[in-house]
Amino acid sequence: DAKTTQPNSMESNEEEPVHLPCNHSTISGTDYIHWYRQLPSQGPEYVIHGLTSNVNNRMASLAIAEDRKSSTLILHRATLRDAAVYYCILSAYNQGGKLIFGQGTELSVKP
Amino acid sequence: EADIYQTPRYLVIGTGKKITLECSQTMGHDKMYWYQQDPGMELHLIHYSYGVNSTEKGDLSSESTVSRIRTEHFPLTLESARPSHTSQYLCASSLTGGSSYEQYFGPGTRLTVT
């Protein structure tokens, strides 16, 4: 399975944008880039996913590098409720939906 | 909001007991998964199912077993609980089709074996 590399932790101020980086230099052509987050004492929740083009949804934006070897999850205005561990995961379309979670980035948001 | 349920939420049990962790979803999802997560650590896939009567072992070896007799139900069983089984167990489901394979997670069962 292709690996991802994320910083262990990041800090943000409330109401400011947050850019969470992810490196995936061994990504293959069939790998989708998924982002999940896990709030304290809860199960993970889906945030966003993409293949080649940048993606936006109500929660966040996903910026994917042209060579697809890295991506950035963008939270446009961080709130205290966004404090969580954010996971960047690669999953091939033909792997039947299996996700391999790494360590993720622990995001703290200061008021 | 995800319609996936896990019971019990918390369980403290003695060594040697047989336990079953329940997981049910009402979304009609064909795929279901079990993950194990120790405090502060990453999630590890221990079992998954692509549909009724289909079960596979995940990437982390586990002494637990699973069954999938009904689409909506995916219980996990430990025949003889040991302290090393103390962990959080998370159930998830997803639907075949599309590109996202978005997984919906339950709230988890926190198991403590004394």
C-alpha cells in the first residue's frame, strides 16, 4: 500500500485558515487521496477525497499537486470544533474500499 | 448523520470471558469493517466484509472472529478475552460504487479486560 507522510502536529488560531500537508511520493495512477478526521473520543469521519483535480465541499478544500505526489487539506476558517487528528489516506479504486490509516496530524486550535 | 451503531459503548470484563461486540447499520451498505485503535495510536483494520457470508482478515492479525449473516449486522467475537485485547474497537460501513468509498464509522466500543 502506498504510504503517506504528515506532520505529527500543527497549531492554528481560531477563524484563520489551516493548511494541512500530506506527502505521497509513491502514489500510483489509481490511488485516490482521502482525508478523514477523528475528533476526541469519536470514530473517524470522512472529510473529502480527490484523484487529480482540486475539490471543494462544505467542510474543506483539497489541493492536489500537479504531479500528485503531495496534497493539502485546507480548512478555510478554523473553529474550536475542528481540533482533531486529520488522516491523509491513499486507496486504490480496485482495493474495494479498504483504508490504511497512518499516524495523522493532530490539529489544535487556539481561541 | 451516519446510521451505524455499536453496543456496548464501554465494556469491562474479566479474563477468559467470551464477548461479542455488536455493530449494525441501517444504510444498506454492503461493505463493513472492524478497526482496532489503542489510545493515541492509529487505527488498524482487523476484519472486513464485502457482503453477506463474506469475511476477510485485515492488515493487523487479531484473535477475534466476525460473521456476516445479515447485510446490516457485523458482530465481532472474542472467544476468550485477555488483557492484551484491551483497546477501542471501531466499526464502519461503506457502499460499493462511485469513487469515494466513503466509510461511515460508529462511535466505537472501548473494551477493558482485567
